Amino acid sequence: MEVAWKKRMDDLRLHSLADLFGVDKPVIGMVHLWPLPGSPGFAGHDMGAILGHAQRDAETLLQGGVDGLIVENMWDLPYYVGSAVKIEAVTAQAVAAHKIREMANVPVGVNVIHNGWQAELAIAVAAGLDFMRVCILTGARLWDTGDLDQGCAADLLRKRKELGAENVKLFADVDKKHSVPFPGLDLETHVEWTEFYGADALIVSGRMTGDAPHLEKVRRAKELARRPILLGSGTTAENIAAFLRYADGAIVGTSLKAGGVGENPVDPGRVQSYMQAVRAVREASA
């Protein structure tokens, strides 16, 4: 017997990344914003410079053929956690996200480090975005900042409904980088909990930004999950084919930068090489 309320909840969720991105094995490129107002790195530049840098990186990624973008406050170091993220930074990130949304012909998402889900949802609504990366949807973890943080599923899904934003998809990390799990929270449990509480896709990453996860971890996550698996860090033109044997897509930032250095601008040649490797995987599996 079909239950109407359950069908509605199921219908809200992605069953394939192709439902959103229109391709198999999509690649989501990172638009790493320069330090935003209030950040220790915010010095000697203004919003015009922040927006110009973001738009140039986005254009290079789009010309290189990526299938989606995420606008992230990468350089707001040291990071705040959750609701402690400052309003001046959130406002600036919303402006940047709207600019990228206007110029992009692919799905655009947002990430606010660390686990700033309230800010992410607000930005997604204000900028008309398609998805958000949720760092800790379920469970509990200790961040590199020293903050013990917990899942936000109950509040996030209720607020998303209240704002009429259930079209904003939730890409949720399991075993999130820059953090360690609360004792007893293993990968199997975290995958199960995160799927149960409404994630559209699961993200598997390494220890820190730019670090690749172990291939076995990705294989195991895919084996456990019913939802799509995205790679969240550390992929390169050289290793992406191996990872896409198991993963359904990738989020990539650092390896596409000039010299593979995170603070540098996106390198067109690196984007081209990465996407060539991805297209080869797609063609081989067609």
C-alpha cells in the first residue's frame, strides 16, 4: 500500500545524480572565495576583488566542462562552527553565490565551513541555488577547531520546508574531513543514519582539504549506501578514474588550481586534463 506522506518525502530526494546534473559521473568544481569581511585574511581587497576572482574561477571551470559548482568560504580561516559563522561573512557569500548563479548554466550549490547549515540554507534561498553541502547531518564529531559539533537534520529539514525550499538538495558528508568522529561512530553507522535522515547524496573525503580518501573507504561506502556517493577531496586527473570505479561523481577544488596550490586561481590546463580523464570513464562505462 502506498502511503501518501511517505511518497511525497521520497519524491523530494534524488535517486541519481543525473537527475540534477544531467550526466553520469558529474564533476562539481569548487569556487573558493577569497577571505570575506571579518576574516583575518580580509585585508587589501574589497567585495569587487572577491567577486572578480570568484567569477574568473567559475568561468574557467565552466569552460573546462564541469557539471556543477559550489561556492565556498574556503579562506575564512580560522573557521567558525555552525551558528557562530558571522553575519557579515554570510551576507558577502550570498552576494557571491548570486553572482555565480547568474553566470552559470549548471547546478550551483553552497558550503559554509564548518557546518554552517543555517547560513547555507539562507544563501541557497536568497541566491536561488540547487543544493547545499551539509558537513554533519547526523552523528557527532570533533572539529579541528576544538568544537564538538552534532547533526542538524531535524532543524534543517523543518526550516527547509518552512522556507518553501525543499527543492534545495542535501549533499551530506560521512566521516567528514577536518574532524574526527565521536567514539563509536563508524562509517557503516554514519552512512545508515545519514541516509535515514534525508540526504540526497553522500560525500566521502580524506583527512583534510586536498587529501584523497583511501580507495577502500570509497568502495566500502558505495557498498553500504543506497544513495549516490560523491568524492569530497583529493581527486586528481591521475587518480579520478580509479575512484570513479566506485563513486558516482566528484567535488574537486585544490587539484584544479595552478600548481595544485589551493589559494591559486583555477588552471585551465588542469581542468582540461581532469575532465578528459572523467570523460574517458564515462565513455568506457557507456
